[in-house]
Amino acid sequence: MNYKIYPKLAGTEIDSACCIPGDGSITFFSLLDPSAEVEAYTAWVADGGVPEVDNGLSEHPLTPKSVAAWQAKTALIQAGLFAKVENAVNTIPGEAGEQARADWVSAVTWRRDWATIAMMQQAFGWTDEYVDQLFVTASQL
């Protein structure tokens, strides 16, 4: 078993770690939330384990929970998606569309769990991993 820690990963306020057991799988967890993973990590360190430190340059960065709206829009521009997403937001009918348009124009931050993000993901057939990567890219701008 080995651990890697991520202090203030990619400019976020997340202090996280990942567990890398012998089978090659990776489990990410927050050091700020009490959990079995944190207890195991703490015991491992108490037994003399020394984690590798990763300052956000990992091949497996954690997805930030939110990014600034300018970062999100810049990531969409860089991915060639800005016009498509803006058009899609402008065509959502009803109250959901009104809310999405208000968020698109006025939101200061975009949250990964935002309903408009889920609608765009479904509309364009994006995977969770793809949307996560857009958020990671945005957080690094």
C-alpha cells in the first residue's frame, strides 16, 4: 500500500490523498472528511509510512467541486465547445431554461453538481470523466 497526498490541488481548497494498493487501483479521498480511508492513512503514517507529495501535477488530478465562471467558459472555448453550449443553453425550454440562462450570464462560479452541467452532459452525451476533465482544465487556468 502506498499513499500520495495533494495539498491545495490545482488551486482549489481541497486537501486530498489517494490510496494506491498493490493491485494498481487508485482510491481518492479527502483528508478533511472523517472516513475509514483517513483512519487507514493515519495508521499507515503512524507506522512510519511516508506519502509522496503531489502539488497538482498528477496524471490523476482530483475534480474540483467548483471553478470560476471565467475559467469554465475559457475551458469550453479551448475545447471548441463554447458556441455549442451557449446555443444549447439558449434553447432549453421553460423554467429550467430560464434558470440555465440566468446562471450562464450571471453565475460567478460553476459547480460540478450544477443542474445545467448535468443537462449539457446529457444533451451532448459527455461522460462523467469528460466533464471532470473540463473542470480540471478550467481549475488550472
